[in-house]
Amino acid sequence: MEYLEKFIDFNKTELLIFDCDGTLMDTVWAHYKAWNDTYSLLGCVFVSNQEFVDTYAGTSGDELVKVLNHQLNYCLDVKKAIALKDEIFVKNYINKVKPFEKTLNIIKKYYGVLPLIVASGGETEVIRKMLAINNLTKYFVDIITINDVKLGKPEPDLFLEAAIRHKVAPENCLVFEDSEAGFQAARNANMKFIDIDKFEGKSFINEINGSIKSDSFIEYKIYELRNAFSTHSNIMFDKIFKEINAVFLILDSGLSKEQIYMINNFFDKFKIKYNSIIFESGEENKNITNVIKLITILDDFGVQRRSQPIVAIGGGVLTDLAGFVASIYRRGIPCIKIPTTLMGYIDASIGIKTGINFNQNKNRIGSFASPLCCILDSTFLRTLPDRELINGVGEIIKLGVIKNKYLFELLENHGVTSITDKFQNLLGRDILNISINDMIEELKYNFLELDLERIVDFGHTFSLVIEMSDDENLLHGEAVAVDILISSIIAFNRNLISISELSRIKELIKKFGLPISTKLSANKLYNSLQERVLHRDGYQRVPLPNGIGNHVFVNDINIDEISLALKNLNTFNRE
Ligand SMILES: NC(=O)c1ccc[n+]([C@@H]2O[C@H](COP(=O)([O-])OP(=O)(O)OC[C@H]3O[C@@H](n4cnc5c(N)ncnc54)[C@H](O)[C@@H]3O)[C@@H](O)[C@H]2O)c1
């Protein structure tokens, strides 16, 4: 479990503090039920499960009852309500709660290495009982609860009490938490903290010439190797192909003769056997018919199951489709992805999503499948037409607006010359590296999309119908640009961004010649949003900019708001 060492500077960390409910123990559901039972026994209606999870998980019982008394005009006796709730919790639910596996793994790993403490907003008796039932008491040198301090989270008292009792400076404590109240308490205590929900890791994606590293339970390598296929260099052979005797090459029809010659030459030189096919690229070919065709070809060639990886060299369509075939053929064969378009380079090839379009829907069929590795060679971009480069820029603008102001400014100042130079100059390569880093940072804790609030979905709410519409005839990144603008107008109408920030976003999109309007109606865009609600499991979860470089998620965009944004877009474009 060396992954935690990335977060812990062992020279400076002296105490590990674990929140209990939601971090160590899977109790939120049980607390909700116990509160719900309590409130109904007292003749009051309690909040919904969702509201409890979103707003009150991590809040002390004392605070919760007081807030609800105030908000819902109840006059429950705080102490009595808490006592009743604890009684119900202990009687009906405590035997059923279990620890979270991943937290337990951390605890077992660091037990005996560092002192471990539980600091919880719960009552002493309840917390102790829960730990005892699950045989966890032995791991902790101390258990601090709300009964030991004056104020619960988000006040820092619980964590500071731990630091004082064990004579450790707050900055040398590391807190494991799951709720915003807990994070705030750690901040208030001047302690480092880890959001346990985003902490999935067991191992690394490692290496990109040392510049990109990432944590997750998914493991594969990403290499940045310029001129990877040059026969003057052994780097790619030594790093990747040394142990591989044969490969199955799938080459993008957009590659030049010289590029294909160079690729073949590489495998000839290093005496690696290869079969190859040219895949006719284009979104219309990302379909089930071509999946079957490819599987038939693999069968006819007699590809070896483990030792002859597919090497997919091409745009996002090719790497998505080849990755999908690799993930289902014989229940999964290895695949190496080498993107040759900007979209592939900064997005499509570096994650673990594969897919094909189906029934007029983008990526309706697909899988999560990590490649054997991904090789990033930006010299392929030299032959990419400008429209395809600009298409990829749509995704980079997305990252700039929603996550990284510095990237946004880099695009404002050097984006257009980077297109002219096909991203071969230093600033262009900076833009690529920052984008990949940002993208990996977003993917690495959430490869399987267990958390459906993803900021990389910015620009991907309305773009689905825009991209699939025959009226518009837009590429993926072009449709994303239109969506970015519509979403930014919605953000502006909600006072999340200023008029000057909105203008900067529009000007940046315009600067690249990306589209800034749509012929689609508000109804069609709303349908796209509804489809996203299905995809995002019942909630809109739309990321909107909150100033340039920051975000919020919203769940309440309605059709009137979309109509207004479209109207604003037209006026805005006439100005
Ligand atoms: N899996 C993911 O996470 C993910 C993320 C983003 C996008 N995507 C998918 O990626 C696809 C879009 O990818 P794309 O924009 O690369 O499109 P694409 O694969 O269709 O490639 C665009 C065009 O460029 C040509 N081409 C490829 N390499 C070239 C080169 N070096 N020189 C000249 N021409 C070249 C191709 O033949 C094609 O005509 C979409 O289907 C989208 O859904 C997937």
C-alpha cells in the first residue's frame, strides 16, 4: 500500500486521526434510519435520505436537532432527541454496521507504525460499542468523541483535542474524513486531511518520463515519447516491446504513408512480428458492425491471447473501438494505445473508457478497460489538419474554464500559435502536458465513475444532441465548445461568473474558430439534459463554472433557463 506514502511525509506525520461515521464505519444509512425513527416517534417529519447525506452527514446530533428545530419550526428537546436516537441506533442498527474495507486496510497497514485515533462527533458509548462489535478497539490508542469537547465539527475541537492529548503539533496530524464538516474541521485545526471517498488507491499509473503520476486501483503506464517509432532510438523498444514477440497493429486511415512506413520499420528493425490492418476512421465507423468485423479478423489471423497485444494507433474513434474489442475478445486481451489526434492525446486514449456508438447514441456500448499502456507521441500531430487540432482544443478549453485558470490564460495567449505550430513548440507542449495532468488528476480517483459528479463532464451535457444532430455536422470538440458557451451563460445568469468572464470564454472559443451558436431548440437541449440525468443516475450533476478555473454542480436546470440561455446566446453573438 505504498500509495499512502505519497500523501504522508513520514518525517512530518506523527498522528493519524480517523473520523468514525462514513469514514471508518459504514453508518450513514443506519444513522439516517435511527433519526427517521426518532423523529416519527416524536411526531415530526425528518429530512429525506438524500438531504441527510448531502447536508447533515458529519454534523453532530446536537447541531442537527438545533438546525432542524430552527428550519422546520420544531421545538424538540435536543438532549432527549439525541438520547432517543442513540437508543434506537444501538437497539436496532449498531449490530449491522460494518467498517469500510479501504479504511480498514489503511488502519491495518499503519497500526504499530503510527498512533491511530478515532475522533468522532458521536457519543462515546455508541462509538466504543461499534468499534468493539467489529473488533476494532485494539487498533486505536485513543477515542475522542463529542462528549470530550465543547463543539463538534466543523469546529476544530475534536481534532485539536487529539493533538493536545498526544502532544503532536496540528500540522503533523493527518485526518481521514468523508464530509465537508469534517474537512472544514481539519482546515480549522490546521491539519492535513484526506477525503476517504476519493481515496481509492492501491497502486499507481506511473511514469510519463517522470512527469505524470496517478493513484488508483487501476494500474497502467503512460509514456510520453516523442519520435517514439524512430529507429535511431531504442527507448520505446526497451521500455515497452522488449518482452513482446508479436503485435496486431490497427492503424488509422488518416495516417500518412511516411508514418505507416515508420511504424512498420520499427517493428521490422526490432524483429517483432506484426499483422496489421488499416481502420477507416470517422465517427460513422464507430459501430457494432466494425466491432464484429474486427473480431472476425482477429479470429482469422489467430491472434495469441496474452502475448500478442493489439497496438491501436490512431484517433479517438480507433482507440475507443479497438479498446472495446480488446476488452471483449476472449474476455479481454492486452491493448496498447497510441493516440495520433489531439483529442486522443489529451483525452480519449489516456483514460480507461472504451466504446462504440449505438442506436444514434454516443458511446452507448462500451467498457472500462485499462490498456497495457498508453504511448503519447506528439509528433503525430504534425500531420493533423487544423480542424482536427481545434476540435481537440474544445476539450482543453473545457479544462481551462472549469478547473485551471492558468491553462485558460495560456490558451488565450498562446493557443492560436500552438495550432500553427501543431503543438510542437515549447508553449504548445506545455498546454498538452498541463491538459493531460489535469485530466489524469480528475480521472485518477474516479476511473470507474463511482462518483458521478465529474468536472470533466463540463461541456458534455447538451453537446450530445448537438454532436449527433445532422443539422449541425459538428465534431465532438466543436459540439463541446457550443455546450461550454451555453453552460457558461447559464452560470452567468446564476451569478456564478461575471459578464467579463463570460466574454473571455466566448472570445477564446471564437479565437479558435470553434462554433458559438446552435440551431437546436431548447426542447432538444433539454432532452439531452434528460438523457444525462439517466446517465448520471437520476440527477443532473451538471458542472458549471464558478469563476474561471472553479466549479459548482447543479441539479435544477429547467427548460426556461435553457430557453433564456439560447436567447442570450443569439443576442450575445449579434453584439
Ligand atoms: N474514451 C474516452 O474517454 C474518450 C474521450 C474523448 C473522446 N472520445 C472519443 O473520441 C472520438 C473522437 O476522436 P478524434 O477527434 O480523434 O476523431 P477521429 O478518431 O475520427 O480522428 C479524426 C480524423 O483524424 C484522422 N487522423 C488521425 N490521426 C491523424 C494524423 N496523425 N494525421 C492526420 N490525420 C489523422 C482520422 O483518420 C480522422 O479522419 C469520439 O468518438 C469520442 O467519443 C473518447
